[in-house]
Amino acid sequence: TDDALYYLGESYFGNKEYALASGQFDRLIRDFPQSPHQPDALFLLARCDDLESHPAPLDQTETLRAIDRYDQFLEVNPEHARAEEARTRLKALRDRLAEKRFRNGRLYAKLRRDEAAVFYLRGALADYPDSRWAGDAALLLADLLLKQGRRAEAVAALRQVPQDVATAEVRRRAEERLRSLEGSGAPR
């Protein structure tokens, strides 16, 4: 039965019927915990959620579920042949969540809801410090904090720009602002 569930799930997966594939993989994982197909079924279950997830501006329910399932897969199968692909997908999905937080922060900043913007931008930096969006979040956060007269917090935010993943332009702008802030004692 576990063979049938796995191959049926694979068939649905191959036809891009991810919801149907998920049902087969989920049943296999739940009902046949000792099946040799268990690791691959768990990976493909995560992959189904991943492929059904939406771009950053939209709902991220499937993204969060895919992250949980990839984490579960890696916890049980860290040396599996698909482990590196799972790690790569986790990074991409976390980057999407960071983008969502940054976009929320930017939207609230445009709406002049600075405290809400600060909340989302701090969340992006705290939860996704290695994301491509962390630098953008730090720059916008620093601008908002300076506008509120919170110079020391703005400097701390600028120091959070990740040098290894931020774009050259973001790094340059952060360095310029830091030099400007550290070179003067007055808030700007």
C-alpha cells in the first residue's frame, strides 16, 4: 500500500496536481511511518507546498507550511540526497518571508504609520538577518528612526546591514549614512 501511495503521489506531482499529490504523501507519512518511501514522501510533501506558495505580496500560508516540512525533512534526513535542495529551497522561502515583512514595513512607512513600519522592519532584521532584504529593511528602518529622533537606534540598524548578502548599492548607502551619523553628534 505504501508503494501505491508513493507512486500515485509521484504521478500527481508529475502532472502538477500538487493538492492531490500532497494527500497521497501525507497519508503515506501518517499511516506507514516505517516505509522506505518516508524520506522522499516528506520531501515531496514539502515541495508540493513550496510549489503552491504565492509571491511575497500575497498570503504566505503555503510558504510557512513548506518551511515547516523542509525543516522536518532535514531534521530526520540531514544526509539525504535531496537535503541540499531542501536547504536551498528553505533559503529561498525565508527570503520570500523577509520580502513580505519589508514590503509591509515600506507600505506602513508610506502610509505614515511609522510604529507599524518599524515593527515590520525590525521583524525582517531579527528573523531573516541573512536575507537579501535585510539591507533594504535596515536602511528604511534607520530613516524612520532618524525621523523620530532616535539616532542611536538608527546607527544600530545601519550596522545590521549584512555585508555578505546586501547589494553593493545598499552597502554603499549604509556606509555613507553611518559615516555621516558617526561624524556628527547631532541627529539628522
